Amino acid sequence: MAKKILVLEGDGVGKEVIKSAIKILEFIQKKLKLKIELEYDYIGGECIDRFGVAIKEETIKKAKKYGIVLLGAVGGYKWEKSKVKPEEGLLKLRKEMGVYANIRPIHSFFNRNIDIVFVRELTGGIYFGKPRKRWIKNNRTFVIDTLKYSDKEIERVVRVAFEIARNRKKFLVSVDKANVLESSRLWREIVNKISEEYKDVKVEHHLVDSFAMNLILKPEYFDVVVTENLFGDILTDEAAVLVGSLGLLPSASLAFKKEKVIGLYEPIHGSAPDIAGKNIANPIGAILSVALMFKYSLKRDDIYELIYQAVQKTLEKGYKTFDLDKNNYLQTDKFTDKIIENMNVN
Ligand code: IPM
Ligand code: MN
């Protein structure tokens, strides 16, 4: 039976980079005679324009049913003042799919010895805690956001990080703010508890402020890093600039259910409305997200390698995208064709 994949291009450059990613996917599919079926749907701003919501219930149902989603990006200037926000669609999709472990590999293609895998908690913490509201009292405006975690939510993502660390350099850094936050204190306790099961993995706890500094000073030092939702959001953007551009980076958001892996695959960059529609977006983050999809959801490490090698080779030959070199670059579609040319598939 054919594997079904739900494709949500979203807004802005999301559409362009997903077209590139699908071109790669279809090329591989044809060459290797894979049975994959794509189904397209809407998310984000365009979905709001068409249907009044940032994601439809039926789309969420399909995402859960197929268990594999490839997503571009959401948002744009047009919806800044809109009551329903494009981002709500993405957050709802993540929550409903239950994809709690967000894997963000930060790998340098340009001779820097940087190769970090971030594991970001994705369905809890301050992004989702209640209450979240705004109110006025005695002429003052008050707001509240809630940072809430359960032990179970922390345990399951920390376990994913230990597993990844075990299969790499056996070195895990956990980032928190345990000198201030109660949630971080529990986080630390749980990391220590689970480390008993992974005695082969060395663990270090870093406070988020000093980690942010050390990430810039000595990125080579880190291998696998696990952290909560908001810290992970900020730190992975920071890490991205170390390797050249946000446009290079993919992500996999996963849930492990018995034997099954549920996956939402998306580049970590946004919809970049300033460059949307110009055919200059970097498609690598989206293309490598397809690579991660093959690795985690389709259990095809060989195809994951194939895609990574092709990207590596294309960059090594000196081809660049606009974000990497404004004076000497290929447009999105041409660059995608170069990756295909450099793919060693028979
Ligand atoms: C990301 C994005 C999202 C997040 C936004 C668009 C809601 O910044 O995937 O990192 O904050 O998680
Ligand atoms: Mn982000």
C-alpha cells in the first residue's frame, strides 16, 4: 500500500521551498520506485482567508490518520492584525498530533566542526499553559502566561534525547533555569533520574543564559542538547546562524507510539514575507526535512544519507542560495535542480 503524506505548504516562502522539497521527493520516488501518495491541504494565513480558521478540523484528522506531515511555514504581514493568527494553526497541529519531541539538527556544511542535535520539548510549557489572558483592573492592564509541565511530559522528551545521545557521542547537555524556575528544578531532577538508565551517557546541566553564551563561544563542544519549549525556540534560532543561515535547517517533530513514529517535518525558518514570491528562498531546510522524514517515518536511512550527500556536494561545488551569497547565487528552482544533478541514485 502507498504511504500517504499530508503536504501543507502554508504561506510565503513555505510554498516555494515545499515545491523544491516535493521535486526532490518525486525524483527519488521515481528512481527507487517508492509508493508514496501526496495529499495537499491548507494551513496558516491562506487557510484563514479561505476558511476563517488557521487549520481545519478535517486537516487535523488527516494529519493524525496518515501520521506524516510535510509543512512549509506560516504567517505574514497580511495577518498581523487579524483576530485569528496563522501561527495558531501550527501550534494546534503540533498539539493535536502530539509531536512532543522536536529534533533540530544543526550541522555545518562549511568546514566548521559544528554538529549539534537539539531536542526541544514541543507540546508543553509556556506555549500551551493555562491561564493565558489579559485583563484590566483599576486602570492597569495585566497579562498572564503559564509555564506548566508534568513529570510525564518531561520524562518522555528527555528519554528521546538520551536515546539520540546514546547513538552519537554519548554526551547530553540539558538546558534549564533551575536557579530560578520551579519547572526547571523538576526538569533537572528528571534528567538525573533518567540518566540512571543511561549510565553510558555523560550528562551536564547548563543554565540557559550561560548556555546561550557558550553556544556562541564554543559550539564545537556540544553534541545533543535537550531543553523545554521556549528555550528551545530561542536557542535553535541562535544556533542556526552559527552554520550560515536559518534557511539550511530542517526539523522533525516526533511522537513515539509503540512501534509507530508520528512525524511533522518542517524547515525551522518562517514564511519570510520580505522575500516571498521572488524564487530566492533557500530550499535546503525543506529538502533536509524530507530527508528526516525518510529517516524517522519511513525508516530509510539510506535515502536520508542520499539527500544529505547531494546537498553537501552541491554546496561543496560552490553553488549558493541568496541567503548564503547575495552576489553569486542560484534561484530556488535552479538550486533544487543542482541538488538533483548531484544525487547519486541509480
Ligand atoms: C518555530 C516557530 C514557531 C514556534 C512559531 C511560528 C509558532 O518559531 O517553529 O520555531 O515558536 O515554535
Ligand atoms: Mn522559532
